[in-house]
Amino acid sequence: MTTAVMYDETGLITCIRTGSASAVQIDAEESGDSYLLTEESVDLDAFYVNVSTNQIARYPEKPAEAYVFDFSSQAWALDMDKAKSLSWERIKRSRGQQEFGQFQWGGYTFDCNEVSQRRIQGAVQLAALETGIVMDWTLADNTSHTFNATELQQIGQALGAHVNACHVKARGLRAAIDAATTETELDAINW
């Protein structure tokens, strides 16, 4: 079984055809691309063509997701834009975990996942309408406590402050990511 490996001017393998030697050579010639014939098994994601030696070569191990292969140096190089994007995604995940985790008010710990936030917002609205209301509230540790209308409004304010603090922190980290010029600087930016 013969394999025709078609590649571009950088050495990136663009297509692989496997079959009889005559059939794959015809396909390779008709493609109009540069090509090599081999009897070896070649994988698009694992190999490239070293254009200076005209040989099929295996990519070295990729150091991290933000690296792209530089065919001229035949080594992995950091794609700073991709690295910044991945760092921002990591920070957004951390922000979401914090924002939708828990918050504290008055020595009590409250859940603040999306459902809990809606419940707190509803309780705050009800407390604004009925100033004499008293509600039993289940806390993050599954104990319950009774809160009056004023306390419910203060809990709502604490929730709003918690969410805002998460976003303020994330904006600061985003600015640090945008200002970073090295992988080491990016790696140092953590929630």
C-alpha cells in the first residue's frame, strides 16, 4: 500500500491518499500540490514535511495548547493571542465559579447559583412590597434562619455587591492579560 502525502510550501500536509502506487501517484500529480510517496503510515495531525530535506517528519511533542507549529524553525512557538484567549477563558470559568458559588452576609453563608439568585431577588422584591414580611431562609449549610424585610433587602444588596466584586476583579485580570507580553506573565495571572 502506497501513500501520497500532498503538502503546501511550508510543509503542512494538506491531503493524504492511500492505495496502489499508480493510483495514488496519479491523484498526487493531478492535485497540483507538492507531494511525496511513501510506504509508511502518515497521520495529518502527527506529521509534516521538512521542506529543506524533502522528508516526512513527526511533529515534536506540543508543549501546551497555545502553541502553534512554526515550519521554518521546525519547532512549536507560542501564539500569544491564543494564549491570552485561553487565559481569559480560564479567568471567566473562575469568575463563574465564584459568582455562582456562595456569598456571606451578617455571618450567614448563602448559595448564589442562578436559581438562588432569582429566589433572593424575588424575596427582595416581596420585602419591598410587604415591609412587615418575615421569611425562613435555607442557608448554604442547609440550616434555616428567619429574616425580616430589612434583612432580606440587605441580603439582596450583599448579593449585588458580591456579583459586582467578581466582575470588577475579572476586569482587572482581563487588563493584566491584555498587557502581558510573555507566557510567564500570563501564567502568573490567577483568580
